[in-house]
Amino acid sequence: MAEQSRNSTTGPAEGGTKGGAASGAKEALDQGIAKAHDVQSAATSALDQAKSTAQELGQQARSAMSDATGVAQDMARRAREQAGSAAGALYEQAGTAAGGLYQQGSRAGEYLTRNLEQNPLAALLIAGAVGYGLAYLIHRS
């Protein structure tokens, strides 16, 4: 009841001001809520965009690693093939050189045999001199 008497004494001008202030506060609150929703929507959008960007970067990184792995495997395969061909070429060269050395040794053996048969006394003197030289070197040290 005291409230009614207070409202009746205040007059219509004051009641209108309180109602205007309340409606202004309500409008400000509604605007604040709308802005909060806008900020929340913008933050959600930014978060979704960040997630999308992170996923794209992850896929690019996986793709780059896959490409790098493929390149490394290809290089290893090429190196293995080149090493195999180089080893084959080296084997052929060693075979050729061994065959040449064998032939040269055979010719040298034939040459010595022929010279020994033709000059047995000279061969005996040379063999004696070589033997004496070796014996001298062994007993000297």
C-alpha cells in the first residue's frame, strides 16, 4: 500500500522516465546480447577456419613427406643400379686384365725356357750369381 501511495504522489512524469530508462536498458541489453552473438559467431567462424587451415597444412605436410620418401627411394634404386653396373664393368675389366697377365706370364715362361735351352751355361752362371747375392744379403744382416 505504501507503494501505491508513493506512485500516486510521484506523478506521471516520473513514472514515464522510469519506464523509458527500463526500456532503454532493455534495448542496450538486447544490443549487447546481439553483439555477443555476433562475436561468438565470428569466433566460431575463425575457429572453423583455423581448423580447416590446420587440416590443409597437415595434408600438405603428409603429401610433402610422401613425395620426399618417393624421391629418396628412387634415388636409392638408381644408386643401386649404377653401383651394380659399375661393379659389372669393374668385373669385366679385372677379367680382361687377369687374362692379359696370364698371357704375359705364359710368354715370359716360354721365353725363359727357350733361352735356357739355347744357353744352358749362361743360365747356370746367372742362377749362381743370383744365389750368391741372396746368400750375401741374408748373412750380412
